[in-house]
Amino acid sequence: MIVLTSLVVLAAGFWLVFALIGAMLKLVFGIVGGVFSLVGSLLGALVGGVAMLLVAPVVALALMPILLPVGLLVLLVWGIARATRKPDVVVTPASR
């Protein structure tokens, strides 16, 4: 009976030690993976930002046939609205 109890205690001890080692490894690899993920996302944002800066002039030139008429229409509407507006009335207090 003592031998059987010793084997059960030994097995439970091994299980506990390996469970703690596994939890420690999971924590360490989780932290390392999080750091790599953070560095990768920052690097991706940097590369994506540079790519967007390089592509933006080409996109602006490609959209020019659409943007020019729309801009002229907006300018025309703004000019008509501005021309038909009554002038601002400025009331100054009487000086004493």
C-alpha cells in the first residue's frame, strides 16, 4: 500500500511539475508572440504608409477626369451662393 501511495504521489508530483512548466512555456511564448505581432504590425503599417505615399500621386492623376468637373461644379455652386447672399450687417456700439 505504501508503494502504491508513493507511486500516486510521484505521478501527481510529475503532473504538477510538468503542468507548471507547460504554463510557464505558454506564458513565455505568448509574450514573445505578442512582441513579434506588435513589431510586425508596426512594420506593416510603415511599409503600407510608404506604399500609400508612393501610390497617392498616381491615384490623384487617375481620378483627375472625375475630380475636375466635380470641382468646377462645386466652385460654380459656391460662387452663385456667395453672390446671392445679402451683405453682412455690422452693428457697432455707439462710443461715449
